[in-house]
Amino acid sequence: MTTQTILDVKGLSTTFARGNSALKAVRDVSFSVREGEVLGLVGESGSGKSVTLRSLLGLSRRYGKVSGEVRWMGQNILSLPERKLRPIRGGEIAMIFQEPMTSLNPLLTVGVQLTETLKAHTDLGRAARRARAIEMLDHVGIPDPASRLDAYPHQFSGGMRQRVMIAIALAAEPKLLLADEPTTALDVTIQAQILDLILSLADEMNMGVILVTHDLGVVAQTCENVAVMYAGRIVEQGPVRQVLRAPRHPYTEGLMRSVPQDVPPRTQLYSVPGTPPGLDACLPDAPLRRAARM
Ligand code: ADP
Ligand code: MG
């Protein structure tokens, strides 16, 4: 089966002015994403991952100088005026961030935020938007979705807020999701659940994903291809197994020391096997299996 390339990035560079000098945050970066593909983008903090994602959506050009090509469905969207880019951003290409509180509006109910997205990016009427909003909350695993429409972001736990953000991002059925460290702020049990959710929805919708993380273990378990960023450049990219088996860049090699080896792509995320011991079992050193606060 051949799948279509939906995003093709060529020679993308983003430079910010810093006093008299220039900070080259992204340097001549090229990569592509196919329909339904999950691409991992890894690299240490400050290596340019977030700026790369923001540059794809035309957000970095507000603060810096962006050059190169970002071909979306064959069209270079970097050359589009803001007016024409807006329906693509949030509609065809959605983005979710590390900390949902910074991208959810604390003053609006989640129902309003969901239906705003639907209003902006679909032709659905009022009643259909409400129905779709409920369906999306249900889809991301929020119990009693109809009544939760009227709740505000602060009335959800961290994991639930992240689910709300995913519901909003995916409401308009984007073809590509930019996920910028979407689980870093969450505790480990919830991280795995949220990642599983993102990846199973992506699979269901045949949506491409760029998954930014500093965790090569996550990439090994979830992505088909990986690009490794270092100081603004992609220093290594290719099929995950190939890159992990024979890293060519010293930075990748360094990253890998802390990562489980030989994990095939799209493997279920690791979870503690077996059933937890009864509370009366006498196992002083056994790790406690934390109940998911979901
Ligand atoms: P990360 O890989 O951790 O996501 P970033 O892409 O956020 O890294 O940042 C890359 C570099 O660009 C950092 O040095 C950061 O300080 C700088 N940077 C990011 N956004 C801006 C901005 N709007 N103006 C100036 N410098 C920025
Ligand atoms: Mg970042």
C-alpha cells in the first residue's frame, strides 16, 4: 500500500534577532510526513523542536525570520498570507501542547471552546456542533460528557484537561496533529494512557502525527520514523529501528543509553504486568501500582 505524503518540509530555517546577533533556532531542516504516519521528533531542551512546529504553522514568522518550504498537500503554506493560513491551522493541521492550561481558555467552558473550533473549521449547525462536542468528549474518555460541556478547565484533573485539549484539537478531524511534548506535565501512569489515546485516535482517523518528545523510549515504542534534532539541525533521521540500532550521531548514541533496546514500532506502551497484590499481602519492597486518577 502506498500512502501519500501530506507534509513535505524543505530547508526550513528560523532565525530570531538577539540584540546585535542572530539566534539560528532552526537550521535547514527537511523532513516529510505521510498520511497516517507517526514521526517522532526528539532532541534535548532548546534544540529547536517547538520552534520547528510553530514555524510549520506560520506562527514563528511573527517573531523571527522563516525561510524554506513547508509543502502541505502540495502547496507551500509559508507563502500564504495569514488569512489563508488560518483555516489550515487548527483545521487541517492541529496542535496540542505540553501544558493544557496555557492553551485552554480558563474563562470559557470546554463546551464553548469545542464548539468554537467546530464553528471555525466545519459547516456544522448549532445543534450538530453540540452533538459533535459531546461525541468528542466521550471519544477521549471523559465520563458524563453532556454535563461536562458546561465545566471550566480548572474543574478537570491534569489528565482530563489533556483529554479535553485532545478533543478540541481533533474535533475538526485534522489530517495532521502536531503534538509538542503532550504528556510531559503528567504523571507516568497518565502519560501512557494519553499517548495511547492520541495514537489510537490517529490510527482510527488515519491522521499523521509529529510527536515531539525528549524521551527516545516513547519514540521507540510508538513511532515509525524519527528525526533527531541537535542545536537547530536534524542530525539524524530514518526508520526508528534503523536509527536506534545504528545511531550515526554521537548525540543520538548518548540519548540512547537510557532507552530500552529492540522494541518494535507501535508496540503497546509498557505497563506493569500482573495484578497488584492484595492490600493484606506482605510485600514491603514491591512497587506500588498507582491507581489512575482518571
Ligand atoms: P525545544 O527543542 O526545547 O522545543 P525551542 O524550539 O523552544 O526548543 O527553542 C529553540 C531555541 O529558540 C531556544 O534557544 C529558545 O530560547 C529560542 N526561542 C524560541 N522561541 C523564541 C522567540 N520567540 N524569540 C527568540 N528566541 C526564541
Ligand atoms: Mg519545546
